[in-house]
Amino acid sequence: MLLPMGAYAQEPKGPKNGERKEWMKKLRALKHDYMIKELDLTEAQRAEFFKAYDAKEAERMAAEQKVRMAERNVRKKADAATDADYDAAISAQYRLGSEIAEIEAKYEPALRKVLTRRQMFKLRGAEFGFQRKLMEQCPPPKPHGKKKSKPE
């Protein structure tokens, strides 16, 4: 998944850290605005909804970050990676789905307290809609060079 904003789970080191934090704040604000519109959130719902929703997203991103770190460890070690390194990365990859499902289930009651049934039903679609909107704003790059025509 492109989002939910997996990048803010662990900030990179270096001079661009401040830029990344600012970018993530802007992205989160865009997502909040999108969710307010798509779910038709009232003023009364917003604070409590985003408190639970952002906590859920933070946990989800932390789980995704663990997987990326295990994968990076293997790539960094390259040929020196041990079977244990590979096993850790593979296990992390295959556990991610169930970890995300547990996180979603953990926050469902809190979200149900705030949202109507109709809003709760629309939440998943709104999340995917936001991802689609982002992808439309950032189309894939064009291929390098000219395509070779197939000989007929």
C-alpha cells in the first residue's frame, strides 16, 4: 500500500529530516481534509476520530517499518546475510498482514464509538480513495529511452 503514510514511523537520519517531517505533516493534513469530506465528519466527531485514527496509523506504520528494516538488513549485508537474517525478513513479511489485521481490530471499537455505521462502512473506501488520489497526482515515470519495435 502506498499509504497509510508508512514513512513517518521512523525518520531518516541526515539533513533532510526536517523536510521529511514537514512533508509528512502536509500529507497528514491532506488526508485529514479528505477524510472529513468523504466521511462527512461533524465538528464534534473530528477530534476523537483523528485521535483514534492517527494512533491506528502510527501502529500500522511501525509494523511496516519493522518489515522494511529486516529487508534492508538483508540487502545491506548482501552475500554476507545469514540464514537467520533471511528467516527474520521472511517471517516479518509474512506476519505483516496478520499484525495489520490485529491493529485494525484493536481500533475498531474506538472508531465505532465516534462514527455512524454508514461512516464506518465508508472508511475503508475513503482510505483507498485517498491512495488513488495521491497516485493520480504522481503518475508513474515514463520509461527511459526509446522502445524498440518488435521485428515482424
